Amino acid sequence: MTIQEQVNALFTSQLQNWELAHQNFNDLNSVCSKIVDFGAFQIVVQFNPARMVSSGAKIDAKTIAERPCFLCAENRPKEQQCVEFGDYTILVNPFPIFPQHFTIPRRAHVPQLIRPYFADMLTLAKALPELIIFYNGPQCGASAPDHMHFQAGTKSFLPLVNDYFRLKTPVSNTPYFTILNYLRTVVALESKTVESAEYDFSELYQMLQSHPSEEPMMNIVCFYEDDTYYTLVLPRAHFRPWQYTAQSDEQLLVSPATVEMSGVFITPVRAHFERITKDDIRDILTQSTRIIWP
């Protein structure tokens, strides 16, 4: 069996034998959603109360230090099975957004950093061609910034993937592509080899880096099709918008990570789902994204 086939079998088995996963994936069939139209593109807003675990996660140093790491093997639920892939363990995510949703932690407990493991992301994308692989930076939505991990989900789910092929435009005098007038900065690489992708990503990383010892804030989506590695980088300016901690009727518990930056806004509170407007979405994305080109 290929890795993709093993992962598909894992998904089927976990939904049959793990009640938490079964219930939460089943609940996806009845989540409320609405579409907000921005002309050339759309944003999907989803009410998903199970995602309060992630959207409401505390990621301050004290909280991280005091809790057991839920991605380390010894702390995972006994029902959670896996597929091993190199230095990584592929797990069904029991708090899903995607119709198929996986978490892919590195077996070793090492910090969430992309540069040493970028090639691993490409390797995973090629091994799992039915899925997109994505990365939340340690200050950009990762609920376990102390443990290196990727996530994977159904490729067709994120609007960004289809938007990219419809709306991409080359950036002059660079190897990159972008999407204009998108409310988010998208820097895309199209590469035939891992080596060329690593080189172009390294150049972009250095361009985005403000401090030599700190990773630039970013979310990344990666997938493989037609013998090409596609890497879509979303540079970030801020993590949580002011609305996240606002009081009363101004609060919107939206915690932008890769999924939100890719066009699916997760709202774990029904009142916030009902209240969020087109102007709110525009404002949250404007706060979250980093402008690097005029």
C-alpha cells in the first residue's frame, strides 16, 4: 500500500473505532456555514463549536510549560492510532475542520520551526497527493508551538487552492507568483524539484525575516500535482485581531491560522457566526496579513 492508501485506511478505521473522532467528523455534516462574496473570491464562514479547543487555546509560555504535550506519543489518547512516515507520525485530528483532517507531528519533541523541515513538508505533499499539507507558525495559529508538526486536509476544501489557479499572477523579476487584490498577501512557488523549492523558499524566508533569531510570521499551504510542488506562503503581521479580546457585542472569537487565511473562517461561538460581517472579515484579514509588495 502507498502512504496515501495507508492514511485513507487509518481514517476509516479511526472513525469506526474512536468515538470522539466518529462524533466530531459526523458533526461536520451538520455544521452551519455561509458564504461572503468579495467579487473575485469568496470567504466561507463556518460555525464549528468543536474547534474551541484550538481557537481558544492559550499559547503563552507559562501555559505551554505547565501542560503535557498532546502531540507526544506518551500523552496521546489510547484510541488514537497512527501511520509512521519517516520522522513523522500521521494521526487523525479528532477536532476536524476538513472532511479528512490529520495532524502530523515529528516524533521528537522539538520546537515548531519551518526552515529545518521545509523539505519534509514537500515530501509529505508528494506522498499524500489527495491532501494539502499546511503549517501554522508558532505565533500564527499553532496550538502546540513547542512540538514541530504539520497538518493535512482535503485538498478541495480551501478556497485558496482554487483561487490560486484562477487568479495567480507572476511577480516581476522574481520566481514567485501572487494573487492581487485578495485582502491577504500570497507568495507562491511552483517547483519541479525539492532542491529548487528549498532554494526559492530560503530566499523568501530571508526577505521576510526581521530578526536573525526569529522565524518570520507565516502560514504555509503545500500540495503536489502534475509533477509540481506548489507552496503558498501567507506572510503575517499579527496573530489574533483586536476583535478576539473585545468585550460584549464587539467580540469575535476568530483566531486566524492557515485555514482562515486560506478562506475558511472558523467561528466556535454561534452568536459570533451569526454576527460576523463582510466588513469584519475584511478588517480581520487586513490586520492579520503582512504587505510586502505594493
